[in-house]
Amino acid sequence: MRKINKFFFLNGLLGSFFFYYFVRKIQTIYNVDPSSDAYGLMGVAYYGLVLGFLFGIKFIYIEKLISFFKKK
């Protein structure tokens, strides 16, 4: 049976934060205003939050970082 990751949501939230930040940065560079452009806001919500959450679950390991800093 697979071990349940106790940092599941924290990993996902961290990934969502990174993707949201970079998508908003790209939108700022290209002058996309989410308040007047509904598709721009949907892009931030979908790519930034949803795909970022999945990325965080798959590739970010908070538990390894915590154990690394606890050793010192």
C-alpha cells in the first residue's frame, strides 16, 4: 500500500503559489488586465492554481527540505 504524504496540501499550495506568480508575471509583461479580460483571469486560475497544485504534488517535497534543515 502506498504511504500517505502528510504534506500533500502544503506541497500543492506551494506549487500553486509558484505557478500563479509566474503566470501573473507573464500577464503583467504582456499587459493583460484580469479585471477587464475574463479569459486572462481564467488563465491565471487554471494554469496558475490548478496545474501548479498538480506540479507541487508531483515534484515538490517539503518533507525532504524540513529534514535537511533539521539535521544541522
